[in-house]
Amino acid sequence: MAKVSKKKLIIEHSGKSFSELGYELTSLESVAKKCGITKSAIYYHFKDKAALYKAVVCPEFTALAQKIEEYTQTGNAVQRLNAYIHTFGEFLISNPDFSAIFAREIANGSKTIPDECIEQLSRTIKQLAKILHAGISERVFEEESPFLIQMMIVTPLISCHTTKSLRERVANFTQSETLPLEPEFENIIELLSKKIIKGLQC
Amino acid sequence: MAKVSKKKLIIEHSGKSFSELGYELTSLESVAKKCGITKSAIYYHFKDKAALYKAVVCPEFTALAQKIEEYTQTGNAVQRLNAYIHTFGEFLISNPDFSAIFAREIANGSKTIPDECIEQLSRTIKQLAKILHAGISERVFEEESPFLIQMMIVTPLISCHTTKSLRERVANFTQSETLPLEPEFENIIELLSKKIIKGLQC
DNA sequence: ATAATTTTACCTACCGTTCAGTAAGGAGAA
DNA sequence: TTCTCCTTACTGAACGGTAGGTAAAATTAT
């Protein structure tokens, strides 16, 4: 065997399924089928469904936190906040699977996110808090809760993919009206970043 | 029967369950139990599970669209946008069940939202588009996609309840740090409204 | 041979759905 | 009044299907 470990295969395919169907509707049998193995083989590698989910989700949160810390160290507060939004945004936009899983978790009360992931998430918000604090020192930002700013950044970006078909359906009802309402935004990250930074400035 | 109709009871209890557990995890048997009837009684009143879900969700969307149109007719563009955000926000904040269902739908690709609801949703965004257009005429707003603004308004508000426990867990990792990060925002609607309007102004 | 991996066969539990049946009550005719 | 007929509102049992999970045998790799 050209050692493509089955474990990785399982993580890949189940990740896709978790993102497309959600945790509950993802059946291990269908995942096994896609991997070309049986359901029991999954149970050899993972204790249970929840453990598999963890194995899918944790590395993603870690990679995100890593990137955030890497790219938001230099420059003034405005530049750093811009970098924060862009780094977060590009990670979400270019990882639609992770985005979808994150969206479901948020809608779900985040009950199934393990503490390990929460810790990674807290790394990013700590970084955001630092940037906002720097902005206050530089007298360019008004004081505001980092959680609120985080939500203003993350939730629209996360929903960007998941609301696509919703926007299209809504557009079907509005397209005959006066205003042309395009349901797609090419450069949502830049648009959002500009608006949030402007909204935050003194 | 002089008593409260069972049909309403079913809608109430299932609505709570749909919002707490989601569509899939809501079992009709548990709903029936809470209503003090049998599962079959639900099938007497509703064709199937999907029809019950519709009966729960449609009136809410209609009520929302109604209120939006009612409260955003008068004033200048800034006042009307402020009214739009407040009306939408207060509806969501004071209807956490609807909020949770909406959040799940967004995370889920909105596959289970009936067209009837989409139409109601399009009413609200048409109204938003009008307001933004008025703002451009008044030379106070920059041109921007109504869909983007809608997302900036709706997704943070919707996630406000559902992220509560997430924020608390994240705060547990950050509270010992330099910045005190409060996971609660009392007046999120007003905060959000101010920032979005500022971000949109010329 | 031994350890790692995977399959076969199976269990239990639950879910949405259907369906036959029934108690209660009103409408209309006798 | 009383008998018949029909409707409303519901029950209980069962069905087909699928899900997560497990024990043990079989296969493969070292």
C-alpha cells in the first residue's frame, strides 16, 4: 500500500460531510463508504463519532490562531486591525468547510466544541483585544468590547458561504424591483474591514 | 373545546424544541409528550414534520416583515436606518427562539425555509434597499450592497444569544489577562446601529 | 509468529409515518 | 325523544428504515 493513512482519509471525508450535512446528519456508514472501508474501521481509529469530530475540528482552530498571531504583530493599530480582519476573513473564505462547521457550532450553542478549540479561539480574541487597546493608546479607536467587534467580523464572514442560496432566493423576489440587488460580493473582506474600522474610529 | 387548542400547544412546544435542538434532533414523540398527547395526534393536525415546522416558522417571518415596514417609513435616511436596525434587533433579541431557528437556517444553507418565508424576508430587504437609496440621494450614505448591510446587521444580532455560552467559555481563558473582556453586551443593538451607520456615512 | 488493521455479522434504539379503531358530540329525521 | 349518521379529535400498535456501536473472526504487514 502506498501508505495514504486511512485515518487521514477518514478525517478528510468526514470533515466534508460534517460541513455539508452537520454532525447529526453525517452517518459514519456513508463516510466509510466514501473512504472505501467499513464503518467498523472508523471505530478502530476513533473512539466514537464525537472523537472523530474533534479530530476534524481542532487542527483547524489551531491553524487559525497561529495565522492570526503571525500576521498581526507589526504596524499601527489600524493596520493591525485590518490585518486581523483580512487574516481571519481569508482563512474563513478559503476554508468553506471550516466556515460551515463554525457556523453550525455558533447556531448550536457551541456545545460540541472541545475546550482545546476554545483555547485557540481565545488566543485570537486576546490578539484582537491587544490591537484594540493599542488603538485606544494611539487615540484612533473608541473603546469597545472585543467580543462585539469579534462578532461583527466573524459572523458575516462565516455566513458568507452559507447564505449564498438564501440570498439568491431572496433576490428572486426582489430582482424585478427598482434596485438591482446583487447577492454576491467579490471582496467582502475588504468591504467589511473598511466599514468596521471606520465605525470604530474616533 | 373551550380549552386551549391542541394545535397551538403543538406549535408552541415544537417551536421551543426546534429552537433548542434543531429540526433533526426534535422528535415528534418528545413534542407529543410535552403536549400530553400522542405522536399520532400531531399527525392529525399536520401532514408531516416539515408541515409542522412551516407552521411554526412562517408566522414569525411575517410578523417581522410587518414590523419592519411599519416602523421605518418616516424621517431621514439615518433615522430610518437606525429604526430598521432597532426594529430588526429588538425582534430578534426578544424572540430568542426565532433567533435560534434563524441561526440554524443560515448555518444550514436555509434549505428548509419555505418560499413563503423567503418572500417575507425579501420584504424587509426591499425596505432596507429603499432606505439606503434615500441615503445616497441625501448624500449621507456611500453606495453599498443591501445584502452586505443586511448581513452586517442580522448575523451579529442572531448570534447574540447562541454565542453566549461560547463567549463565556472563551472568557474563562482570557479573564486572567490584562484586559477585562465582558462576554455580555447590554445594549448591543444601539452599539451595532451606531457603528454600522458610521461605517456607511460619507 | 505476532501485532496492526479491517471485515462480517449483529444488536439495540429510535425516528417518522401509517393505519385501524374509537370515544364524544352535533345534525337531522322519525 | 331517540335513533341514525357523520365529523372531529385522538389512541395504540406496528412498520420500514437507519443510526451508533460492538465482538469476534479474518486479513495484512512486520
